[in-house]
Amino acid sequence: MREFIKLMREQGRVEDIESPCSTVYEAPRMASRTNKILFFHDLDGHRGVMNLLSDRGSLAAALGVEERDLVRHLASMTYSGRVVNAGRCEGGVEPDLSRIPVMKHFPGDAGRYFTSGIVFSRYGGVENASIHRMMVLDDHRVVARLVEGRHTHTLLKAALARGERLPVAVTVGTHPLVTFAACTRVPEGRELAYAAELMGGELPVRECANGVRVPDAEIVLEGYITAEKVAEGPFVDITGTYDPVRQQHVIEFT
């Protein structure tokens, strides 16, 4: 991600926000008013970045192609990139979500939400990577909106049927092409291979303590999706309307 930000800065597509900025409404409002990457130097005392892939030009720059060639380039992908094991994740500390500048976007939202963290999961020999909104419950738990029938939910059902939890790792601050791959409907279990192909053919990954593999990221939160359900929402979704409250599964970070 840092190399991509450096590239975009060289192209004049990064705006530095030096003054203190709040994660409650202020930063999300600023990001909604521009397509530039916003680099916050004091986001409730932390550094943070928003709008990494806010338009087609940013995606084309990440891929290293001209914007006019974007569709043709993406259509040529075959999900055949090499996923290379690079060892194990090391240097872990106790999870503390209060140390991460998680946003609250709208007054009616039920709380602070991760909205671009990637949920990597692995069960029964199948891997998945996808994005789910996650509402912070406390310093080590979130509740995730898992759409029924999608791959993460399918893996969770398989784990729960055997009396087990689903091992996951949530990454924050990955290369934007990994995020793009996680957002794209690809054949089951091919998200990492697709990300590798998008990034030039190869993607190093490391294995977490729970067996889930993740690429480089600023933050990696290891844990499990559990059988416990709590209220999730309301939350303003992509339609611009409030999604209703649902009972959804809790992710416990370890």
C-alpha cells in the first residue's frame, strides 16, 4: 500500500490533511467530497488514508495501464497468479481495536464500522477473501454483516455444523489491488490468485497462527467467527439508505 501511495503522490493524486481530524463524521465527509487520496496525519491521533481506489484512474494507475485500456486488461485475467508462501506472521500483540481509527459515518449508524477491511478465511481446504462491514463491539470483538449464501457465510456454516469456529484474519491497509480482488466475484477460492495476477503474477502471503493466509498489510487481526449472534446495524449502505438491524455473527480477535 505504501508504494502505491508513493506512486499516486508522484502523480499529484494525494492530498495531505495536516490538521487534526475526527473519525466521527468529519473524515468520511471529507472523503465523500473528492476522488483524491486523503492522507490524514492526525486522525484522532493516528495516521490514516482514504479513497485509495476512488475512480477508474486510480485503478488504472495501480494496474500500470492506461485508463482507456482498463476494461480490456481486466477482461484478460485468468485467475492464475502464483500465491507464494513467505513464512508465518510474527510479532503479534494483544488485540485492541481502540487503537485503530475506525470511522462512524452517519449519525444513525449503530457505531463505528470497518468498511474496507478484508476478511480472509480458510476451512476444509477452501480459502476466501471478501469485504464485510464490521461494527466494533469492544476492544477485541466486532459483529460482521455476512450475506447468506456468499462464500464466507458458506464456510462459516460448514464450520458451525462440525461444532467449530471459522478461522479468519482481517487485514487493514493492504495493496489496493488485493482489496479490488476481494471485492470482485471470482471462482470460489481464487481471490488470492486473482490478486497475484493483478499485481503482475505473484503474491507473497504469510500464515497466521490459526492457519489463515494473508498478504502484506499495515494491520492483521487474527481470530474466529463464532456461533454467537448480536444486533448489527442500522448502517447506511451503498444505496444511501439505512440497512435494518439484523442478528449477525461475532468475530472474536485473539
